[in-house]
Amino acid sequence: MGQKQISRVLRQMKQVFSGEELRRLGMESGHCRRMRKITPQRLALSLIQSLGEGKVETLADLQREFNRMHGLNVRYKPFHKQLSKESFPEFMRSLCAWLMSKLSGQVLNFSPDSPFSRFSHIILHDGSSFALKSSLREAFPGRFSETSPAAVELHVTMELLSELPQSVTLTPDTDAEVKHLPEASSIAGGLLLADRMFFIKRYLADIARQGGHYVVKTKGTLNPVIRCATRADGSEIRAWRGKRLKEVSGSLRHYRQVDLEVCWEERDYTLDARLVVTWNRKENRPRYLVTNLPRTEFSLEQVCDAYRLRWQVELLFKEWKSYANLHAFDTKNASIAEGLVWASICAALLKRFLAHAAQRLFQVAISTRTAAMCLRSSLTRILDALAHNRRGLRSCIHDVLAFLAENARRSHPKRERLRGRAKLGLEPVFDDA
């Protein structure tokens, strides 16, 4: 591995976790006014290490790891006091935003012969909720008051080509997800992939008006006017022209795939789109995808394959919950609960950054999920070196990335080319050798 490449990773790590920068974040968030034993840098490093390594069950686990990492003897009460500050979640949220801005880079691209190579960015948007301790029901009311009286929702906008979130918003679980959609203007030149709860006709019309594209799943209750209906072989179903979708819905089961040009004419806007309908034999019902990808450039099959890429945001949520301790902590304090959610996301972001660094530098496709598992023990080495042994940090990072390159490779590249994310020409980005 080239010295220039490892030096770049080293500079990024030193910058994002520098004492000066973390002190600035602590001061701006109001969490830090005087430098004592529990400095912003020490707290951030120890929390990320604890939450990224193994199962954390109590706040005392975090306190003990803080003392181990920094060779201190801070008692539980003053440690708890720092976490219980109202400014603690703002400090950790600021740290999360700082990591997202500084650790992001393109790690995937589409091959030049793929029609999706025209897009500068691929946006995936979704939400994920999880329960908190029931005593937090007033601060974070849950949608299901009997089973989960307290819960939070994470609204995430992820960029596929960087495999990292662009923005994360934390709200009570009762907050409507549609309020946190990315701005339509941010999709210009790109492609949005979203689930059916985000089928909002005015929003999609605005995306198209501003030069963006979308593929969004919809419910079967929609009823646009059909302007043209095409079978899988390209022939037109002329009898459907000019009819409403509900008028022909009984005939959909006779077609494995149908590509429709449809229109919704509302009072103050019009949405012209393609409606791709495929029959789900397992559930014995049709599946609907609405898109404005032109039929001349994107086949029906490519539209369906593109929507499957939305699953990458679900895999992101799984990593957060399985390998970064994103769960309900045993605390009645809302500030602590929220702050630890942000700290868990910080740990997950760092793991993905290291996985991406191993992929670029050793030129092997890396599974971020496998890397997240492998880094449970290796993360301690890196963060300890950041805290105490800056001279040994370079060799430590090299060893960890080499370990990931050998042990976290993607397992089924051939299968991915047939029916996975590589089917559309999505490839890993490598540094020049």
C-alpha cells in the first residue's frame, strides 16, 4: 500500500479527532466551558470505543471504559453528571455531523456503459425507529403507546455512492416521516429511491421540474389516467389507453410485467410518470413503482433493479443496531438517551470509514457489515493510539486495514453481478496503485 494513501487516512483521523476540533464542538454546543479530566476529546473517544466494540448494558460500562482508555479514576457520579447535561446530545449530534462531513468520499460508481452513470448522486431516504425506556414517554412518545410507550425515529438521507448518510434527524416516534424528506432541489442531477410512504405526488412533480429523477414504491390505491400501456415484449395494450388504473386492475394478474405511462392532473399541478407494475406471485398481488426515468434509456427490469438498491439504507440501519449499540439504554434521563444514540451513530460512521479505506487502499471489495463485526476488537487499538500514541497510529491503521482487506471481503461477487447491486454496473472505487 502506497505511503501517500495511508498518509491521507492518517491525516483524516487526526483531523476529525483532534483535541482542538473536539474542544471547539464542545464549546459551541455549550457542553464544555472549563477543561477538566472529562474533556470533549477524551469523552468522544471513549464513548465511540465502548459503543463500537461490544455490548454495552449500563452507563457504568461507559465510565469504566473511560477510565481504562485514559488511565484515570473518575468516579461514576461526575461522569454521569457530564452525560446528564442538557447540552450532551447537542455535542454528540455536532460530532456526528462533523464525522459525516469529514469522512465522506465516493466509494462506489457505475460503469460507463450503465445508464445510471449519468447521475451524480443516488439518494436513499427512510426512517428507523426503536423503543426507549418507558419512563421517557413524555420526552419521546411512541406511536404504539401500549407496546412501546417511548420510542425515537431516525430520519436518514443516505447517498449510495458514498455509502454514508448525508443527514440524520432524531425525533419522537410520533413525528411524521414525510416532514423530513430531502429538499426536491437536492435531487437535481441525481436519483431518489424511496419506499411507498414517500409517494407524494406534488413532491415528485417538484423533483422532476428541478431536473431530478426518482423511483418510488406506491400502494395499490392510486388511480391515474393511463396514456399508454406496454407489455413486457414491447407491444401496446391499446384497450387500456385513456382508462383509469382501477378500471383495468382486475386484468393485471394476467401480465407478469406492464409498463404504463400515466398522468395525475391535480388542481395546481400535473404529475406525468411511468408506472411499472410487476406481479408478486408470492403475495399474489401487483407491485407498483412510479418513476420518471425515460423508457428509451431505462428498461422496466432496470427500474426494478434500481429500486432494490434502496435496501442499502436498511442494511445501514441493521449495522447501527447490531454492531454499534443502538438500543434502549437503562436511563430515565432524556439527554443521556439521546446523546448515546448520536454516539452510537458516530461509532458506526467510523467503522464504515475504515471499511471504505481498506477497500480503496487494498483494492478489494469490502462488506461493511463484515467489517463492522471485525472492528469490534480492532477499533480499540486505533482509538487508544489516537488518545496516547500518535507515533504508532500509522502502523496501527495499516495493520487494521490490512486485516479488513483479508477478512471482510464481499463473499459473493458473481451472485451480485447476476442479481445483486453489481447487476446495474455498480462497482467499488479503488485508489490508483
